[in-house]
Amino acid sequence: MTSATKAPYAGHRFPPELISHTVWLYFRFPLSLRMVEEMLAFRGIEVS
């Protein structure tokens, strides 16, 4: 992964892969943020 790819996520507590996947889910499917949070929680990923 290049530094240009990491820069938008610098300082966040979650890994860039998780942030990217969550954003993809939110924009790809007609889901609310709560539904995305619940989907991730089902897979054992707790976000706030």
C-alpha cells in the first residue's frame, strides 16, 4: 500500500481496510450506517 493510500486514514483507530470496506458497503448498498454497523458486529468487528 502506498503512502498516498494511507494518508486519508492517518490518525484513525481502525485499519484502512476496515474503513474502506465499511464505506464501500454504505455506498454500494442501500444501507443505513446502523445496518452497516450491525453487519460488521455480526462478523465480530465492533465499531462506534
